[in-house]
Amino acid sequence: MSKEKTKKKRGEKVVGLIRAVFNPYNIVMFIAVAISVSIFSNAFRVSVIEAPYWNARADSMLRLDTIMTSVPQRGDILARDGMPMAQTVALYTAFVDFSAPRVDEKIYTNITYPRGSSERDTLYLDHLCEYLAKNYPVKTKQEYADYITSRRKKKSNSCVLVEGMTNNQFEELKNFWVFDECRDGFRTGLTRIRSYKRYYPYDSLTSIVLGRAVLATKEMLEKDTSYHRNEWHGTSGLEYGLDKELFGIPGKTRRRQEAWGFGTEVIEPSIPGKDVVTTIDITIQEIAARNLIKEVAAQRAEYGTAIVMDVATGEIRAMINVDKDKNSKYTFKTRHNYATRIVEPGSVIKTLSMMLALNRNPHIDVHRKFNSQGAVPEVGSYKKIDCYQQVITPHQVIVRSDNRGICKIVSDTYRDNYRQFIYDIINTKIEETCNLPMPGTMRPSIHDSIALKTQADYYSFAQMIFGYHNRYSPLSTLSIYNAIANDGRLMKPQIVKAYMHNGQVDTVFSPQCLNENLCSPDVARKLRAMMYDVVNNDTIGTARRISKGRVKLAGKTGTVTAQREIMIPYMKNDTLKYKFKEKYVENERRIVFAGFFPYEKPQYSCIVLIDKPRDHSAGGVAGGVFKAIAEEMYSRNMLDCDVQYKTGNGDKNPPRNSSVSQCDEMVYDYLQQYPTVDTTKQVKVVATDVEIDADSLSMPSVVGMTAADALYLLESMGLNVNLTGNAGRVAAQSLRAGSQLSQGMDVTLKLK
């Protein structure tokens, strides 16, 4: 019995022990203790043993010690009167959020069914779409409604309302009463995303001159290791040439941990780029652009370029290029800056040849007849040098543009030392007239290594004299004419006037004279008289077609056989290959007119070049553009000469800003928003050309047009136009649209 009792007691103890072990409370306690031990052991391991590893990993993820680059604000490019031609602006994309209950409720859900209709009355949506269509007419009211409805049906959380808004425009939309009705505390259902854009208000006029600035691409980052992401850098034009000044100096920042998250600590603040003040006059740029593209299109030419320069300073007031796009439409967004590309100039270079001859031999009587036979004797019968008449005066050589006459004068002056003529061209410092801060600006190509041994060499020398063989850019050619108008002082062409920093002038670039004595004032006077007769001699002047006008013009025509690139086959290592070669095309011409105005007191010089026009008259076509520019500047009282022609009682000087200042967002807002053009059936505006119904005698609406287009339209209808207000677009007109007109009536346009 004792053994059985002992076994029984042992069994009871085992059962009791098992019950104690598997007691729920004991199990919970055991698990809790085990977890606590594990937590404390792991915490000790992480915080003490593995602390260096985890601290390093946290720093790499949070980047608290990483120095980051702060991108500076890119500087603006301004016209000479302070109007922005290129600037970086903050733009916003506005979204409406359908997840906001009151937005969906007010616009779609909580509405009535009018007159028992099965369709809901979307009154709020109608008002919103009407507002958007009026202020942002990229879509119609119905298109806005369809787009917003389709996004909601797709159960999108939000949809884009407007892209490219300024801060002021977003605030105006945010305060629109529809969103006030949708407001739920601080939420209106309207959100935005900010981005930056390089904006060019006068892009169509200045695109090739200003160039482009873009966010650094992968190719740019690989090419220049100093570039970083999110930086704006220039790729062409002034944006590229002055990229260092415009870009500024990057700063340094790092991430900082704060009580409620993370912030940014500025270590070194970034320094904004400088604003560049150019010499470009937007009004003259518009005048030159409109007249050039009109003639180039009428002539169906290959391309055209025009430059207007201030005589006294050499400052470039306008530089225009016209070309064909891929759709054969004429545009100012050209492939090249033709104003700075070298070409054979043609007869406009005869004026330089005459100048050098008069410099070398001041005793030449420009009104004494001479025999031009045997112009360059060494040429012999190799090739014929054309002439108008055998007996001629030096004065008539320029007026008639006589090839043999100018060759005779130069060859007699430089007899036995023809190479000195080439050296004299180089010594004019004409090669330094192309130093503009723009890529693609080409130096004149002057063949100073010509052998002068064979008849072909001497014929090439003769070609130098009358406009072939050597190559000059229109800018370099114009600099010579500018010097003649400036009594022989050769000014360096200038397109950058000053740098500004934080609204204050930082650096000023004064006019620079390259050659004080390109020619004597007496020689300059003789040459000006010759160029005056080129236009005003009704018998032999090559530009007599433009002689009748309100401004006395002087200049020189030039016509040269145009060239085209053709593929020439050749054999290399028994393989047929091709190369490009320029070849003269006999029935195609490049025409040019260069000169200055007014003749009595030269104020502006100008050159117009048109390639391959239908009409080969340099005086009538290129000279016609030259004249149109001068006449329009005269009619606006932009020339310092006696004005006999009166258009009204008011001053027609183009409105300008009184000072150069940094343009802020308010200016940008104005440039973005202006009154919508209220066209009538009598007026149709297409690009820069204005078509007018000849039978119309009623006043058109010009509200919303640029000042230049409105002025051109109304003056072409015989009205006397006065401009008031700030430069920009027409905000109001004194004569109501549709009112009856008569020739000579006065109309005042208010610009805003």
C-alpha cells in the first residue's frame, strides 16, 4: 500500500506541476518576461554595440550632414528702356480636388432638377467654366465643362484647371466666389504646383539674338561637369554668350532636423545672376521686323536680315532675321543669325575700296573724268570686268556701281604694290567689329595670302575690290557705313549696355572706338555725297526707286550672284564619296542695301540683306525695306530732323519706361494678360501682316493689338494716330468701333 500511495502522490504532484506550468496566467507572464528580455537585449545591442552602423545609415538616409547646392535665380535680359526680353518666372498649375466634400457637393451633387428635368442644373460648373474661358481662353466654356466632368466620371481625385499661372492669377482664381462657396474651413478644394519657366515676351522678334536657356539636360551635364540638375543654362544667343553673368553663384544648404520635421539650413546664400541691359530698342525692332518679313515674304526669298545701329555710339538698336520654317512659313525663329554670318558682300564693298583709295591718295578729284580701260592690266584677257561706260568720274563710279571704274581707281593707286591694298583692309580693324557675346559670330574672311602671280590671282584681287572673294558679315559691312556717317570714326558694334545687380547698375559698357581715323572727315564727306546720289540721282542712281520720301536717305546697293551647296562626287580608295561644295547659281542673286539716315545729320545706319528674291533690284527691294524703316521712324518723331509731316496734335514718340528697372511679377502679369482682340469683319490680323478691306469706311477695333500693329493698320487707312499711356497693347480707343471714318481723322489710342 505504501508503494501505491507513494506513486499516487507522485502522480498528483506531476499533474499539479503540469497544471501550474500550463496555467494561462503563468503562460502570459512567461511570454511577457521573454519579450521584455528580448526587447532590452536588442535595444542594448542596437544602441550600444551596433550604434556606429545605424547612425551612419540614418545620416545617409536623412542626409543631415550632406551639403546641397542652392540654385541661384537667373538674371533677366532687358531692352534698353528696361522692358524684359527674357526672364525666369515662377508659374503654377491649378488643380481642383474632387475629394474635398464641399467641392463635389457644390458643383455636382447638392443641386436641383429644374422643371422636372432628369438632368441636374450645373449652375456652379457653368459659372466656373465661364470664368475660365474668359480669362484663360485655351478652351471654350463647353470644352472646360466636358473636361472637368470627364475627370470626375473617371473618379480622378483632381483635374488640372489652368497651367502657367502667376501667383496673382492663382490668388484671383482662389478667391472666385465658386470656391468661396466650396470652402470648408481652410480648404477650398483648389491646390497648385509650382514650376519655373524662362519667359520671352518678344520671342517672335528676338529669338535668334537672345537665344535660349533651358534646364540642364543629361548631355549638358556630361559635357560640363560644373553644371548641376535644376540649373538653367544658355544654349544659344546672348543666353549662352553671357551665361556666366546671368547664372549667378550657387549657394550651399543642408537638411536640418526640427521639432516638427525637417527644415533647410542655409550655409552660404546663393547670389542671383546679373540682369543684362541690351542696346535693343523694342520699338525699332518691331518696325524693322514688320517691314522685313513683309518684303521677304512678297519676294519669296530664301532669308533676310536687317540691322539698325546708332551712328554716334555703335549701339545696335535692332537685329532681325527672317527665315522659312519646316512648313515653308516665314518666321523670325531662324536657323542662323544671318546678321553675323559671313558672305560675299557684293557692290556695297566698293565704298570701302573707294575709301582706301582716297585715304592713300587724297588728291584724287572725285569729279574729274578718267578712262577705266585696262582696269587691272595684269588680268589681261583672262576675264572681262564689266563697266557702265569707259569714261567716268570717281563720284559716278559709286553712283553707277561700276566694276571696272573702281578697279581702275584702286589699281592705279596701289600700282606695283597690290598687296598693300589687302593690308589696308586688315588695318581698318574691320575684323574686330564682330566681337559680340553671341555664338556663331564670324570674323571677316580676308584672303591675305593670295599669290598674285597668275592672271587668275589678279582677277581674284579685282574681285576683292568690287565685292567677291573676301567675305564679310552684314554687321561688319554696316560698321564701315556707320563710320562714314560718323566722320570716319569706326565704332565697335555694341549690344550689351550694362549689367545690373539687385536693381542697381553694376557695370556700364561705354561706346568703344576701334579706329579714330578710318578715314578723314573730308573723305567721309565725299563718300556721303556719293551715297546720297546713289539714292537721289534720278538718272544714274542705282537706288533711285526709293528717292521720293520724307527722309533724305544715303546708301549703296549691292548685288552678288548667290551660291548653293551641292554634293560633288569623288573617288577615295576606290570608293565613291560625296562632299558639299558651294556653287554659283547664275539666275539667283543676293541683294543688299547699306546706308544711313537722315542725310543732313546721320543718326542711324542700317543694312538690309535679302537672299534669292524674285526681283533682283537691290535698290528697290532691299532699299525699299531700308526706306520703310526710316519713314516709319520719322513718322513717330524718332529722328532728330525737321519734321514737315504732321499726323496730329499729339506726340507720337513711342511710350517708354522712364528708367531701367528690374521687372517683377506685376510686369509679367501684364505681359501675360491683356484685353482680347475684338475683331470686326473689316479687319483681319494675321501674324505681323494686316489685311484691310479697301471698301471699309468704318473704324475697326484695335483693342488688344500691339502698338506697332495698331499704328500700322490705322495709318494705312489714312488716320492720324496719337499714342498715350505706357508701352504695351491697346486698352482703349477714342473712336468707337464701327463709327464712320474719313481721311485725316484723329484717333487716340491708350496703351496699358
